Amino acid sequence: MSTETRDTIRDFLLRELIRNPRIKLGDDDKVISGGLIDSFDLVQVGLFIEERFGFRPDDIDLTVEKMDTVRLMADYVDAHRK
């Protein structure tokens, strides 16, 4: 997981979805199962990934199992971007 990818995703989550940039969000903190965002917000995560990183995540990958932490999201982006 690259630091840039991780920090970009964390900033998006805190500013756009959680709407509180002062929260300390660790790499392995649960954002969906921890109640910070809901499963509907995953659509926004997918759109953000497409806009910022240049590829559209598969809908079947927008799940709690694959996107529940900053680390999982960043690893996914790093593994799938061109």
C-alpha cells in the first residue's frame, strides 16, 4: 500500500463521507462495520476511485469484506490501477 494512496483515501473518507477531518482514522479502523460510513457510501467510494485513480472498481468488489478499512481500500487501488 502506498502512502499517497492511503492518505488520499483517508482524506476523502474523512472530508466527504464522515465529514469530520479531525477524527483519527487509522489504517485498520473499520469504517463500515464500525459505523463510520454505511454500505450505500461504497457507491461514493467507487466513484471516487474511478475519478481519482482512473479505473472503475467492479461492483462485486464494493463490499465490507474488501473495503472496510483504509488499508483494504488502498491495497485494492494499488493492485488494480494501471
